Amino acid sequence: WAGGHSAFNDHCVADINALPPITTLDLSYLNVSPECGQAILHNMHKFTKLDLVNVNIGESQTDGAFLLRLALNLRNNTSIRALALNNMGVTDSVVEHIAAALQTNTTLETLNLAHNVITDAGLMSLANALAGVTTAGVAHPGGGNHGLRELYLSDTEITDGGVQYMLERAPLFKTLQEVSFDGWTKSVDDMRMVLRRNDPVGNHAELLRRREMGRGRLLPP
């Protein structure tokens, strides 16, 4: 869409509605009208990758209703394999709905929630959904997520306590391979190693960060 944000919004709804199934819809750093936001939600089944990094919807960056609807749509979505919601004002409440969607969604492989106001409570919801257990540790009837492979959570409000909670759920993860927190990345295998050794999370943060750098892996933006 050439011509700037105004021209984009003039044609956004019609253009998105007319799109055939495509690989990627990237609206990062755009100011999107509420009507365009509704068109995105209505056409989620067309995309395999949806990038909504630092998107302004309407007059504000955060649109709770839009994010909640998007999370609800994920429950039955069978097309989106990668979803980026960096710096979108995602809260624990939205994450809880995403976690609920992961109980049935087996298509989403990469989820980027970096640079959001997510706390340990949100991480616990995700960890339980991935492990297939309730907050009380009881097995969930759905058996846990069988699709997500990469989860990015850098620059949030998650503490070492939240990371430790995820470590304790790691043996139950079905497909998750890598999790990124502030400044370092853990493979799930490394998380299980830390758990087996019963070592505090903080003692291994620098070690694991150096290991990932040695493997040539880049941290997500």
C-alpha cells in the first residue's frame, strides 16, 4: 500500500477482503483504523504469517477488544503458523485467551509476544496450556498444545519466579523447542537439563545465553 497511512486506510478493508490466501500479511508500524482491524480479524483464515508489530488501532496502540477477538479466533484457526504481536499492549488477560486457544490450535508454530506488559500470571497460563494441565496441576482433557515450537517473551514483566514455573512444566511440553526471555534464549532441552540438576534459574542464564551465541543463534528483536 503506497501513499502513506491515510491512503492505506482508505483502501484497507476492501483490499484485505479481496485478498486471496497469502503467505504473509505484515502491517507492522502502521496506524490502522478500527474498520481495518475488523477486516484483519474477519480474514485471519487467509494468512499463514501475521505480523502486527507496534500497530496502532484507532486512536491508541492498545485495543483490548481487538486483541481478545484475535485470541478467540485462534481457537479454530488452521492457517496461521507464525503470529507476531510485539509491542501491542498485550496483557495477562489477552494471554489467558491465547493460552486457551492453544489447547485446541495445532497450527501455530511461532508466537512472538515480546515487548508487552505480560507478568508471571500470563506466563503461567501459557505454560499450563503447553503442558496440558490446569493451574492446580490437574491434567487438562485436551492434553496440551501439539503445535507451538517457538515462544518469544523478551522485554516483558516476567520474573525468575515465572521462568521457574515454566521450567517445572517443561517435561510435559509436546512440541515446544525454544523459549526466549530477557537477554537469553533457552531450548526446552536446556530447560529440562536445568530442572534435572535442580539449579536456580539465575545461575544458568548467562551460561545458556553464551551457548546460544556460540551456536550462532540470534535473539528475536
